[in-house]
Amino acid sequence: MRTNTPAAAIEPDLQLARALFEQLRRDSDELHGVAHGITRDTYGAGEQRAHQLMAQTAHRLGLEVTTDAALNLYLTLPGRKREAPAVMTGSHLDSVPRGGNYDGAAGVVAGLAVLAGWIAAGAQPQCDVTVMGVRAEESAWFPVSYIGSKSAFGLLPAEALEILRLDTRRSLREHLAECGGRPAGIAAGEAHLAPARIACFLELHIEQGPVLVEAGEQVGVVTGICGSLRYRHARVLGDYAHSGATPRSHRRDAVAALAEVIARLQQDWAAMERAGQELTLTFGQVYTDAQQADISKVAGLASFGVDIRSRSTASLQEMERHLLAAVAAAEEKHGVRFELGERTGSQPAQMDAVLQDELQAAAQDMRLTHRRLPSGAGHDAALFANQGIPTAMLFVRNGNGSHNPDEAMELDDFAAGVRALAQVMAGRARLAPRH
Ligand SMILES: [Zn+2]
């Protein structure tokens, strides 16, 4: 027992981390056969294997292993005072189809590496320290934000259980039950986590943009997480007509109307940016009906999806007002009808100022290059923060973005991030030598 090592300086088990990443890669590549990339499908075989791997590892380390109705995984090192609010860390274990190995999983592996280091050094926290493997974070499978973390707090609406997975066309209820979960517990609003019982939540995650790589910095302390406002299944209804024989005055052209909306919103976006607002606007899906559209037809139908993101609720709402105004103008001018369909989205979240300072101090102590930056992508940490739990995120430098097979986190950068995370966790959990 290295009782003379200061608790905050106990080395995480990085060999364990390396082995877990390798096993995860083997497990999630194999499932995909010849296609390139990592697939850990939500409430499917890929996510299941990742959860099994983390649970087995935790059993081997002697941690307490529990799950909730949604099959979120909780791996706990008991503290001296079990009644004290717990320190939590973690992230999600699912991935987008043909994604990379680190988005999500890095945060769970980091937590296990920290606890394994503490156990090997014979240190014990004052309060419980729990690593959470969150379910269903990637909305590429079920088009709902934060299914796992919402369920953990009993906040997932019962209707969400009927939503279909986009590839299998089978419901969340069915997939969850098949994996051994309890849809009835979710429908009843069963809460496994209570905000008052959580001292803080820390999520380590790879950076999904190019900021740290371009700046030559190893880690980033996240200031806030963007929320989103989306119309995933919007349509413009016009009239199909002969492209040569229909004069302009007689057209109800769905594509022309949609193009005008898109162009006008680009201008509104630029104007909002000039006024100092930070947001993004993306029309990531725009298409005509492959069965009916033709080069020699005016398009009678155009379908699209629009995604607006910002750290500010006011900016999300302002862009939505611009969208509705542009739609009304295009309807009037082109004689078409827009059906925006269901609006979905998630709330922006601010990260805890004190925890940000603690992460930054840890990075400084370790002479890591770092900066503060916002997260454009959504994370489960946003859900924790919006429950009033002090929450922070640490980004690790990562090349080539995420949600693709070429994520390129260096294990040295990961190690640096895990050490900073461990220092903050040790301080919050008042880690001490076991006696
Ligand atoms: Zn992620």
C-alpha cells in the first residue's frame, strides 16, 4: 500500500484503459463485418457488449454493480459514509452507426481507470464514487435526446417507449425488453437517481470539433453545452407539373419555396452572429420524392430536416421565429404549404463554475496545455446540470472529429485528461488512505 502517495496524485490504471479500448474495438468492429467503423447500436448487440465488458471489469475490481429500469450501468466504489451524496462520473457506451471507438466510451473507461488506480493504491473515498455507463445517448438510433439519463431520473415520457428505432422499425419498448430492461419502470417514472443524492457529475469526452487540435492543446474545460431545436420530418407540399408547359405564375414549386427559406435563414443566421449571438443552423437533409420527382417535373413535394443549436435558449427561440416567418413568406409567394411536423430538442446547459476552476487548476498543476470552450454537441452532462447537480466536462484533444471511424485520440492525451479528472474526483470525494 503506497500510503505516502498524496491521494490526488494516485496514478490511474492506464493499462486497464488501453485493454478496454482494444476489447471495445474488437467487439464493435466485428459486428459490422466488412463495413468500416465502430457500431454500438442503442439497445442492440453492440451497446450490450460494451455494457457487459464494463460490468465484468467492475466485478473483477470488486465494485458494486447495479442497473436501473433503462439498464443504465452504475459501478460504485463504496465510501466511508454511504449516506453522503455521491461523486459521479461517466458517459455513454453507444455509438452512431460506423462511428469511432472513443465518443462516449472514453468517459466510462476513464472512470474505471481512476477507480482501479485508487483500489490498487489502497485508497478509500469518504462518499460513494460511481461510474455511470449511460444508455442511448446517440439519437441516430431512437430520435430522442438523452433517453438513458432522462430515464435514470424518471424523466423519460412514457410515450417515448413507442418510438421506433430508425433502422429496425421496432419500438424502444421492444428493444429495451429484449435487452432485459423494464419498460414498465420507465412508464411509471421510476427514478434511480435523485439530484440531492449526487454531489457532482463529471464527464470526460473527446472533443468533437477541431479547436484543441488546431490550438495544439491537450484538454479543454467545457463552459456550457448547446441545446437544440429540431424539425426532423418537415415537408413542403406543392403541385407536380410539367417543367416545360407550366408558366411561373401557375407553379406551386416545393423546391423553390424551400430553397428560399434556406437562403433567407442563412442571412438571418449571419445577422444574429453579427449581433454577438452564438448558434448553428443546419439543413442536413433535403430531398424530393425519389419515386415521383423527375428532371422534367416541377416538384410537388420536398422533405427536409433542420437542426438549430445554441448555448442560449433565447437564440434558439429567435432562430425559430425567423424560420416561421420565412415559411409564412414562402407559402404566400409560392402557394405551397409547409408541414413542419413535430418539434424536438434539448435544453442548453451551463457547466458549474467551481468545478470548471477545479478542472483548470488540475490541468495547470499537471502542466497540461488547455483552454475553456463550449460544447456544440449535446451530452448527458447537460441533463445532470439541468437537474441542479454541479456538473462539468473535460474534453480530450481528438483529431478528425467524431461520429466517424477516424476519431484519433492519442492515449497520452487521454492519460493527461484522466489524471486531471482523477484529481478533481479525489478532492470532491475526499480520498484518503484506507486504514
Ligand atoms: Zn458522445
